[in-house]
Amino acid sequence: MKTKNLGKPSGFTLIELLVVIAIIGVLVGLLLPAVQQAREAARRVSCSNNFKQMGLALHNYENALREYPAAFVQNSDGTTGSDWGVSAQLLPFIEQAALGASVREAIAASTSYKDQTVNGKKLCNYRIDTLICPSEINDRPRGTDYYPTNIGWNHGTGQILPPGAAGCNGPFGVNQKSRPRDIRDGMSNTIAAGEKKAFFPYMRDGDNLDTVPALTATDLTSLGGDQKGDSGNTEWCDGRTHQDGLTTTFPPNTVTKGSHAADSDFTSRREGKGAASLNAHVAIVTARSYHNGGVTNGLMMDGSTRSFTSTIDGNTYRALGTRNGGEVVQAP
């Protein structure tokens, strides 16, 4: 009688299976960081494209109205004339016609951004995709009234008030409607906007400062003021510096300790708050992002985009923040 030779059993042994699993685990461990880096690189490019869109909108606005929008309009008695910021005024030029028309209607009627609604919803509670960086970890509304922004318009090196030449030296400011001829440092050498983190803490209503003091980041707490938790950069339509603005006082991602926060911004006064707002006003609102390597995206007045890092020389960065400072610098 003939017997059948069964030979060795087919399939993996337990040891072989464990080896395969271990190899797969090693490969995943090696590939995952690369995948994450690729995703972050894509998010950073998408963020830069947002700035390009805002740059195009800014120039279309100027072509239509022959001036750039004011960051905030304050009456002669210090009360608010119009609190709609630059981003809000650019809505018609970023394919947001309906919301943009509502902003224009509100400005014409002297209606605050806090009170304007569209289809039963607060206008400022709408998410504007172009204003949100894909790397932002707090992409969410602030209650039912507001939505944050990651784009801050350049209010200069920190002096916000008084309005005009004696105050803000950036391209956007209170009662300041600049024109291309006012950007004497060169359109390609003047920052228009930079990146900010949403829901960022800031101190406000601190010392009465006439000018930007000579200080370091660690001195910020000495300026006083009430720590406002994490409500900074949470109202894309509000033209005040701590919401729609940015200053070049410190290089990007500089850690500035607040009274109750490890990292904080500062504003000595708020625009449109009556007689006190007629006095000098200083703000320190620093560019920050969640991109790798301390990088923040930025927009220049000529519509080009740049990447700025925390290692940029402070004097160079401040020079790029002025519209007519006469400094001899070139954007990186």
C-alpha cells in the first residue's frame, strides 16, 4: 500500500509571523514621521495660498477704491466710527459677495460688527476659509458670535495711536487709508500681513504708554493690564489690533510671558473706547504659527508671500514692518 507524503505544513510559523509584524512596525515607525512632515508641508503651502488670495484681494480693493482700507475708524471723541477690520472689508474680493455686501451695509449704517446678522446668524460667526490656516489646532467658533482668524494686518512696530503720521507706522492703522505712494520703503519690502494663532491670550488696558518702550520679551508683564485668557485673534471682523492686527515689535514666535500665561500679547488701550482712546496706545501682537521650524507665513504689500522665522534679526523685522521708515533692508 502506497502512503502519501504530506511534507512540511504550509503557512507561517509563529516566530515567522512575529518577525513580519516587527518589520512592519519598524517600517511604519520610519515612514510615519515622513508622512506627517509631508502633510504639514502641504498645510503650510495651503496657508501661503491663503495669503496670496488676500494679497490679490487687497490689490483689487485698491484698484477699485484707489486706497487701502483703514484698520479701524475712530471718531474725534474717541468713540467708534467703524469697527470693521481689513479682512472684513476685503470679503467682496475673496468670493464672499453676500457677506461682503452685508459688511458694506453695516459700515454705511454705522452698525457694529457685533450686531450685524446674515440669515439669522451673527456675521462674525461665519467661518471664512481663507482666514484659517490648515495647521491651526483651534479651528472652531467662539460661542455663537465669533469665529477666529489666523491673518493679522500689519499695524507697524507697536505704536497704534494717535492716528496718522504721529502714530502707527505700518500700512494699516486707525483712521489711516494708505495708498501705494505712501509705502515709501517699497512694496516688496513692507509687510502687509502675518500669521497669528487663534484663541491667544493677551493683556489689555495696562500702563499709559506714549511710545513703544525699549523692552525684551521677558519684560512684558511689567506693562501691567488684565490677562484676557484666550480671546485674542478670535474675531475676524473686529479691526482692533488684538483681533485683526499684528505688530512687528518682536520676531515671529517670540515667547512673551503674560501675567497669567506662559505666552501672551499686549495692548495698552483699545480703540473706540471713548476719551481714553484719544491718548497714545501701544500694542505688541506677535506673529505666531503651528508650522514646523518656527516658520510663519507673511504677505508683502506687492502681493508676494514670504516665510519668516524666529531667527530673523529683530531690527530687520521691525524695518519690514514700517511703510516709510527709510531703512535699507530686503525681505528674506
